Amino acid sequence: MKLIAKYFPELTTDQLNKFRKLEELYNEWNSKINVISRKDMDHFYEHHVLHSLGIAKIQTFLPGSQILDVGTGGGFPGIPLAILFPETSFLLVDSIGKKIKVVQEVAKACNIGNVEAIQCRAEEVKRKFDFVVSRAVTTLPDFVKWIEKNISKENRHSMKNGILYLKGGDLESELAPLRFEHRIFNISDCFEEEFFETKKVVHVRL
């Protein structure tokens, strides 16, 4: 929690309380369903919550925005982003029902009213969004094919609508076939912890 407050000092008491409650909830759900690796739970706020919020350091979401989180797993990056941007609407989707159940229960327990969680594949989502966010569920060229249809043509942010993708390592070969304009941001420019040295946010303009 100190990490969250360190990098996001403007958080309200309500937001801090919601972030604080997450660890307890995910520990509880992890004892029933393996949503997060046991090893990673020891670094829950750094590896999951703060990593998810790396997207917010690249682009803040305006009130009324629509964000789609594809392959959300247990709710990352969608849940932390939804707490940070309470006036933005988030749809979290995953093909695994038990993970979506965790997302629904966590959102309910924390009273995160701007989250909707549905079990489905990305290809089945019909709605339009300002941005699609995700944490490395597949290669970016494949990911673009899944969600290209879901990007709204009406731009209202400083960045053009598209994908904000959390990814690590060397991306040069993976991004080479990508036919869309894109830019890579180093999360290490925002967060000083060693974990973020190779972590990136890729913005793909669609």
C-alpha cells in the first residue's frame, strides 16, 4: 500500500480503502481458486496493482470513457484502474468463468460500481471503447485482430484511441509485423522498483 500512496498521492480516502482491501480479498479467493501465483501474492501491490496502474501514468481516462480489459484473469489491470478512475466505465472479460466470478465478487466487496465483468472471448464483444487494456495475453499482432472492431472512432483523449498493452522484455521482433502506428513507454520511467526495469506499456493507435 505504501507503493500505491507513493506514486498516487492524490488518492481519496475511499480509493485508499478500496486498494487496501484488495490484498485481503485476493488472499481469500486465492485459497479457493488459484487466481494469482502464491509467490506473486508476496508482492501483490508491486507486481499486480502498481503494474496495472502503469497504464495510468501513460494515459489518464476521462469521465465517461469506456475501457475494455481483455483476458483480465482475476481483474488486472481493470480492477486497479477502475478504482483510480471511478467515473470511467470498465468492461472486464475473460473466457474462464471462475476468474470472472472472482472479479465480480471483488468488485462487489469493494463497492467498485464502474466495473462489469463477463465470461466471454474477446471476439464476442460487440461494443465500442476508447481504449482496450490488457496484460500480455497474446502477441500484439494477434491481439489487434481480436479487438480492432471494438475501438471507437471518436477520440477525446490526448492519445488516439487504441490499445494500452502491458508487456515485458524485447518487443522489437513481436512488433515488427504490426501495421498500425505504435509507441513503447518504459514503466521504469514512472516507477523506480527493480521489478519494472523491463516492463513496458505499448500504445497501438487504431
